[in-house]
Amino acid sequence: MLFYSAMTSTHDILAITLAQFPLPPEAFPPDGTFWLTLYLVGDPAPYVTVRPELEANGWKNLCNHDDFAGFSYPKRKVRNDVGEVRDVLQLAIATCQNMAMGISLIDADTAFDLKRSTFRTLYKAA
């Protein structure tokens, strides 16, 4: 199952994402934190390798291998700081791309629970 014919480079995903900063201060205070959310797509085999690496780097809400149906939505709490977001994303994007996992969206969420969250899309795959 191939979701994208060509993946966007780590550099391009970072550039698009970081160009969204500063985030609107009414929802994302400059001295606050938010949940960075990746929307991953791909085959189950590479996901088995990606999941533990992301989890070891602080990402939560990852599907178990048996639950993975081609999509996962890991989140990581980060400070509202461009440098921290860049560093966290650079490692996560490289890990995913090395294992042929696509990233369809990257959001900033004000809460872990989507029902209580305000979100802002930072990146959307073409």
C-alpha cells in the first residue's frame, strides 16, 4: 500500500511547518505548550519499527501493531518555541521517512483530547 508516489523532503516539511510560526497567541500563548500531532500513513511492516522509535522520543497515542490499519496520530507536548519544534520534528520526520511512513498532516493542538482542543494545521501533504 503506497500512499504517496514521492515524499516531501524533511527540509521542505520543516520549512512549511515552521513558516506557520508564530502561532496565534490567543490559542497558543508564546510561553505555553501545545501538542504537536503527526498524521502518519503507511504499511504495517515499517510501522512496527517506527512506533518504538517515536515512543522513545516522547510521542504518545501511537497505535499498537494489531490496531494499526494504515493510520496513526502520535502527539508530543512541546514548548511553543520554533527551535524546540524544529528539533522534535526533524528527528520524527527523518525516522518516519527512513521507514517509508508518510506524513499527511502536522497539527498544533491546544489539548490532547481532540474534543477539547483548538487546532492549527502546520503542514498538509500535497
